Amino acid sequence: MTDGQLPGTRGAPDGGAPAVECRGLTKHYWRGDALVDCSFSVPEGRLAALVGPNGAGKSTFLRIAAGLTRPTSGDIDVLGEPIVSGRTVATHVGYVDQVRPLYRRLRVDEHLRMAAAMNDVWDQAMAVRLLSQLEVPLRARVGRLSVGQQAKVAVTLCLATRPRLMLLDEPLASLDPVARTMLMRALLAEVSEMGTTVVLSSHVISDLDPVCDYLIILRDGQAVLSEPMDDVRAGHHLVVAGRDAPSPPGDVVTEERGARQVRWMVRSHEPPIGGLGGGSGEGPDVEVLRPSLDEIVVAHLTRRHASATTPADDGGVGAGGADGVDGAGQRDLVIADEGERA
Amino acid sequence: MTWVSWRLHRTQLLIIGTLAVLAAVAMAMTGVRSTSTSSLAVHDAQALVWGLLFALPVASGVVVGVTVTARERERFTNRLAWTQGISRTRWLLATLVPVAVAGSVAMALISSVASWWVAAIGQAPRIYPNLFDVSGVVPVGYFLGSMALGVLAGAVFRSESFAGWVAGIGAVAARIVVRTVVRPHLAPMVHLAPVLNGPGSTWSTVPGGGEPALGWLLNQGWVPVGRTTPLPGHPWFSSLSAFNGYRCPVVTGSGFRNSVYSDCADPARLHFVVNYQPPSHYWLLQAGEAGIFVAAAAAAIGLAVFLLRRSSE
């Protein structure tokens, strides 16, 4: 049963009830912290990308939202209901784990029968249609299928419960490009028809760039950015100027000093041109570029001091924060497909 | 959900069923043959069948139990199961109850064949521990207890093999403790004292024709007259010579000589006592012991549910 949301509301301006909202979410493991006082929300109807390096807390967040893991402290509401791990039965929430757990000895159609028995809502016709569209043989044992085929089965099992919210942990990891495209296309078609909210984690930003309309960047267990993709694109500017130019106004995310020029990633509502020292706007050596999503994400993840998720209005705040981001700092980043895990 | 349970545990149940059928066939062969001929080979075969009957409830219970929890957690399939539209509690009970019922039926069938077999080989009354353990209703109790212990171990430990070993060792230990410490007291013991106190007393004068017919012998020895057990803090004395350094002839041969009593027992005010459970207490002990294991199984399942509901996966 869907919530009756009409197709086409995707990308609507915020203001609807959040599909997921967490406040001060913290998860300690004895080997370290996965989430530290993490707060953000995803409005209903969005297709949200959850990005961040390994250990940023993406999987922990998704498992908490799915009711698998209980947080150390903090609250999380999913579809307006508080989640209590082990107690809450997530009837309208679908979850696909990053290891894509399936019963290896069971056939694909046996998985469908099992899911039908365990869910009040089950769309067998949709499951069969999707699997044939994705070229997954129904009679095959899951253990004999390729990793990509298994991912398709896992996502299909999730979709056929017609969830109002889907939580997908690295659904595309270790899939070949053909399988990626195929799965993503099928997923998008179904969720836009059902009006399902999707939260999808990934290392590979390029996969998410064209499809997602909401972005959450997790770093060290905190959300350093959480806003609609359009605002992310419109609100970030790459300023390139001569070595001696003063810092631009707005929230300077990173500053990269080269031999001749300096590059700032600036977060502000307006293009940060007027405030630059030249008086009559940009001088010949100042250039404002539109950064790629990749560059924006990398800037937030390499920032020296993670700051609040709201952009600073007054100029100069955080300007000195990114001193000395250099090539060595860049190399620490892991924004890559890390491959199949266990 | 019954289908889900069957599909997930089909392999284990088929193996248990096959072993049960094998044991039944072996019992039919060795049980029938023992009525006519009794050779060494038949004895060996009977010992083998007995070993299978003895081990099957615990082994199959543990294997089924850890499959329900530890295997799911080790392979992360519980992350699939627990994010469907049913609660963890319902998931556990729905997958567990059908296999528990199927396994119990298999154990009940095999132990009813075993009850016939135990009588057919006619070596001792069925209240004797080794025969008691494979007949009646206790095999069902052992199966359910071991299965629940497997489920509980799997709720604590994620590794299927480790949980299996823990549950297996725990179940064997529980059986040993219950058999040696608890079972003797599940029905009132019968004490036999005065029969041997007299000239010419031997085991053959015991009503019913001797020691084996008494039943399950628990304790015997010299204790003060008027008591059926030693004084608190004292062990059972099997011979008078061991008692307090009192100089006595060792009891030898086929019976108790008159002199033993006149020389030693009477001056020391001791008499010989035999404590035992008679064959008529068989079903009392069976019901009591099966009840203990079923109750323990219910408690272990309850604890496993509690732990699984709290666990972070």
C-alpha cells in the first residue's frame, strides 16, 4: 500500500513531512564511534544520496533506520514513527543490506514465496515482471547467481513490498556498468511510480549525480551537509584567483594554494564575486567556476573543521579554516568503489 | 511461514529422518535376532544402535537449533528476515515451532521403537540409565532442550560452529548432571535394609530374585541402624572393614556370612542398606525428567527471544 502520493512530486520543494528524521543520533562501538550526534532529515518523495568515506557511519545509519541496530543515544523517526530496534515492525520500509544477504541454497522463486509469507503487502506480479526485465532466472539457486544478479534479486524483494521508504546500502557496489545501469533504471522507474522515498548510500558519486535530488554528506559520524541537490549545486562556487587575492566572502569550505593561484570552494547563496578586492567586480585574475558534484563532496570531506550544515550568511566565517589543504591531504580521500565485501 | 521453516530446515530434517529410519531398521534386525541367537556380532550391533539412539536427540537438536539463529546471523540472512513485515519474535517462533514439532515427532517415533527394542533385547529393566535414556519420552525432552540451547547459543554467538560446540557441550553436561544428580530424586527412593540382616542372607533372597530385578541401584553400604543413609558428612561404606577402622573380615564370595553381622555389624550397630528406584517408577522418572528438559527449553527460548530483540545486527 503506497501512501497515495502522486507521481511527479519528486523534487518538490521541501515542506512535506520528513520520511526520515534523526536527532542527535549516536552509535558507539567498542572499537570506536560510528555516529556522533548526527542530525538531519530527508523529506518525503526524495531520492537521497548518502555519501561519505568508509567508516563515516553510512551503513550504521541505514541499519538503525531499518531497525536492525539500536543507537547508543538519540532519536530517529521513520515515516513519522519512532524506530525502536527489535520492537518496531517496519511494514512500509524496505531495506537492502550492503552484503545483500540472501539464502544461498534457495531458488529465486523460493525467495519470492518467502517474502510473500513475511509481508502483508507483496506484489508478486511486480516481482516476476522486474526479474524477467532484469534477466534473472526465477528457477536458479541464488548461490549460483553472479553478484550483480544477486543485487537485482535483493532490490526486487525490497521493491515488491511496495515500500514508502527504501533504504539501500551500496546497492551498486561491485556491479559491472551494464548491471548498474539496468538496476538503477528499473529502480527509478518503480520508485517514481510508487512515490517512494529512497535513501541510497554509495562511494561512487558519479552513479548518484544524475538520479538523486537530495544529498547528505556524512563525515566522521556527522552530517556535514544535508540539502536538496539543486541547492547544493546553486550554493557552491569554485573561486580561482591569484596568489595574493583576499579570501572571498561566504563559507569557505576549502582553500588550495598552488604556486601561482589559489582555489577556494565557497558555499554561499550568491556567487561570491562582489566581495572580492578588485572593486569593480572580478579582475582579470579572478574566476568563478561551477564545481562538479564530485568536487563539492570532496571539498566537504577534506575540510579541516567540519561545520554546521547551514551555510554561513556573513562573509568571512570559516575563511581561515582550510589553510594548507594540499595534495597530501587529497590523497587521504577514499571516494572510490571499494569492491565487494565478504 | 510453515513452508519457510520447512524450506530453511529441510536438509536437517531429512538427515534426522534418515538416521531415525536407519536406527529403526537396525533395531528391528538386532531386536528380533536376539530372541533366537545371541552372538558377539549381535551384541556389537546392539551397542552401535544404542550409541546412535543415545546421541541422536542431542546432536539433531543442536544442529537444528543453531541453524535457526547462528547460521542466520553468521551469513547475515537475519538482516533480510528481520527487515520484512514481521517482528523478530514472530520470525523466531514461526521458523522454530514447525521444526520443533517435526523433530519431536521423529524422536517420539524412534523412542517408541526403542522401547520395544529395549524390552526385546532383555538385558535389564528399562529403568537402568542406559536403557532409560533411549526409551520413553525423555528423547523428546533431550531433543527440545538441545534445540533450545542451540537457539540460545546462536543468539549469543554469531559463529554457527562455535555456537554448535557450546550448545553440544552444554547439552551433554546437562544430561550428565540430570542423570546422576537429579533423576534419583525424581521419585521417592525405595530402601531395602532388613533382608540381608540375618544368617544365610544373600542377594538371591531378595524378593524378585536378585539384585538386577530390584531396579536401578543407587546406593548401598553399611549405615547406622535406624538410618537409610550415612550420617551427615560420612560416605557410603561398601565394606565393614572400611568403617571407622573397625576390624572386620572382608565380605567375600557369593553371600553375606553370619559372622559378619555377629562380629562387626551388630556391635557397631550397623546394617546393610540398598537404595534403589524400582521398575515401577519408570514413568514417574520419565515424566519428571522430560518435564525438566521441556521447561528448560522454554526458558532458553524465552531468553533467546529477549536477547535477539535487543541485539544490534
